[in-house]
Amino acid sequence: MTQSLDRKSAILARNLTLSLGSGDGATSILKGVDLTVPDGQVVALLGPSGSGKSSLMAVLSGLERASGGELSVAGADFMGLSEDQLALARRGRIGVVLQAFHLLPTMTAQENVMTALELAGVGDAAVRAAQELTAVGLGHRLHHYPSQLSGGEQQRVAIARALAPRPALLFADEPTGNLDGATGAAIIDLILTRRAETGATLVIITHDEALAQKAQRIIRIADGRIELDTYPSDTYASDKYASGEMA
């Protein structure tokens, strides 16, 4: 008998697989991933383009269904849920920050953040959205539309939107990919600072070695498998954000 997963951690995966297509044309993307991420940990999934890291993020965040294996995320059995149940399980528990921002162009910054709060069933959405945007340095840009914001400002709105419902788990997929070096560094500082303030588990998906070194734990992905799982230092960068040393 297979032992069931202990669901006390933020992420628990066993023999996770993902295949796209069918029959002779099927392509294996994830090839038996085993992974445990404790609550509150800051993890970098590091690997080159095509390694499977973004596909793993999509499966772990519920944006893509795994083909096989076992998966528990934020206490929910993702493999045993219907599509509607999966949407409910993700709502308010999981936040995602993507490289392309994905803001709604016809809504202001405040309205973009309000949408996430309303979907999560949070009251006083307008007030909370304003507070979240102020926390990321955009209190003066509440009523601006995405087209009126710089790339860095749009990513700040995306961060506020992801964190506004206070998710237990936050994914950041190449969050600096569309930004210049200085702006990208500021965005990473902001993500780590806000993560420390909320206590969320953070998974950063990146090909950037320097960015990965800011995490407590680095998991290197190659050819759809975990190649190496290391802890770069005893005192990691995100602890310093929590203490204010790197604010």
C-alpha cells in the first residue's frame, strides 16, 4: 500500500510527471519529481530554458494538471480535485507573479488588485487594495491604468495583486525577465521584503544564478528532473529582509 502524503508542508510531491500530447507524439516534460517544501521556506527553482522549471511551477500552482504522481499543495490534494474544486483550493491560498505582468488593461492599478481580493471573498477590497499598493510604493498611482505605468510599476501592481489576499504560497516565475537590471533588482528586493512581512512560502522560478542565491534553498532542474537540491548558506538573504537589514 502506498503511504499517503503528509499534508503539513506547503508543497508535497511524489513521482510527479507531466506529458503533453498522446500516443507516439507524447512529450515527457516532468519525469518523476519528488519534492517537499516546508511552510515559510524561500526556494529557487533554477534551470535553463527548456529544463522543465516553468512547467513544474505550473503544476505546483494548479495552473496545469500533472499527468501522474501525488501532489498536495497548501493542504489540498491537487490530484484528487475536480476543476471547480481546484479553483476553490487555489483561491486566496496561492499567489502567482509572472514575467508578463498580465494586468487587466481596462482597469486601474487599484481595480486590478481589487479583483484578486473580490475573487478571494475579502471584504473592503478598495481599502485593502490601496493599502497593498502603498506597501509596494504605488500609493500615488492607484488610479493609473497599466498603459500609464512603467514596466517596474506594472510588476509592482502584479506583486500587490498576488499578495493582497495573503496567500500561504507565492510563486514568482521569472519576475524580472521583462525589466532592466536595476529595476529587476528592486523588484526582487520588494518580493523578498513583502514575503518576509507576510510569512508566505515563496518559490522563485529563474535561470539567473545571482537571483537564486538570494533564496534559502536552490533546486536545480534539468531535463524534467531535480538534478541538485542545496542550501547555499546557513543564514540566507530572506532572513535579512525579515530583520530589515536589506530593506
